[in-house]
Amino acid sequence: MVVAGGLLPQAAFANGTPGGGGIVAPTAAPAPAAPASPTVSETQTVKLTRSQIKSVQRRAKVRADGALGARTRAALRRYQAKKRLARTGRPNLQTLRAMKLAFAEKIEKQLVARQRAPGARTVAGYAFPIRGRWSFGGSATGFGDRGGAHQGVDLLSACGTPVVAASSGSVKVKKRHGAAGNYVVITGTPSGEDQVYMHLQSASPLKVGDRVDAGSPVGSVGRTGNATACLLHFELWSAPGWYEGGEPRDPRRDLRSWGGAAAH
Ligand SMILES: [Zn+2]
């Protein structure tokens, strides 16, 4: 079934609720401190589009000499020296901000999306999608429960616990839905399967098309949509993917193999 108009197909929920609706009370995990907002290196060289490079060249008062030639690098070093920035001769967040370029914010978001959450543990290219204490949900929270209507598993965890990408891929869907809450679908994973993350506390910082690595921040555990507890509802769909002809399968074994702190 193709997602028409970008809406989560209602038909998919005909037999019940999507996501983690109607689950039992969570086994209480102590609420972790609110995760610090991710930070990125200010001086790491960033990749710019051709028009962004032109803007940088204008600010550095250099005549365009191709993508990022020697003249531009020398001019950037002069500019950075004048502004007392790290003299890298390369475009970076620090320099873009000093130049008051509007796309600095966009570049920062891209860097954050690519950044592996600190401390994320990866197993053969996979990371457990919750960075903190969690447990499998109780009855009616497993794959195929509620008469087959439940197409993923519910992982109970304190609201606010960081959710990270289980593997590399790119964002296919990022939306809010009455039942699924804030959710994200990641496609193009190493296994070819789509991964679905539902009930996020707030809209994911990711955008459609963003690339992620295993451990990249996706959002935080929440209870948005039809969830009666703080939980991550996680799905795995075979190619060609989520509501595009793929089939959901039980992700429990995979989740176990990816480990995760205080796994039960
Ligand atoms: Zn669920």
C-alpha cells in the first residue's frame, strides 16, 4: 500500500490502534536527567553547496576560484585570523556563524543528525535504539498482539530518554499522527528493512532525506499519540518498505542482539 498524500494510512489501523496504544503501566525506570542537547564540532570542515561556497567567498572578499581553491582558503585564513577564529582555511560552523550566514543553522542540524550519540554502543553496525534503561512491555505490547494489529514491539523507557537510529539509513518519513504520535521511518538500512520509531516526545530534529548512522539522535522516548505510557514503539519492515509493499516482522530478536543498557 502506498502512502497517499504523505498520511499514515488509516486502513493500516483498521483492526486496532497503531503504536503503543492501550498498554499496561510501565515497570518504572528512574527518569534520567534530561539529555543535553547535542553539540557538534565548531571547527570541523563542512561540506557546502556551490551557492553556499559563493556566499562564503563573498564574505571573505575573495573572487570565486572554483569550488574551494587556494585563493579562497587563503582568504578564509585571513578572515579567521581577523575574527580570532581557528585558522583552518576551511569552511566550518564557527566561521559560517561569524559571517552571519543564514545557512549556518542548517549545516549545524546536518552535523547533529550525522553525529553518533555520545556513548552509543554499536554491534556490527547496529545500535540499540534507546540510550538508557528500558524493558519490553507487558501483555499486548509484542509483535502481532491485539489480533495482529500491533506491528512492532513496545520498549518501555522513561520519557526523555534518547532514541537513536538502530543503523545507518536515511529518513523516509517524519510526521505526527493521531495514533502514532511523532514518528520517523528510516529506510536504506544495511538489511534493506525500514525501521519505524513512534510516540517520540517531540518532533524529531531529523528531516526527510537526512542521512543517519547507527547511534545518530532520532529524538526522545515519549507518549505522544495513542500511548498510555512512555515507550518507543519500534517496527521493522521488509523491502520495499513500510506501507510500500513490505511486511512487518518481529524485531525482538534483533533488538536483543543489539544489546542496550539494562536490557531485560
Ligand atoms: Zn506499540
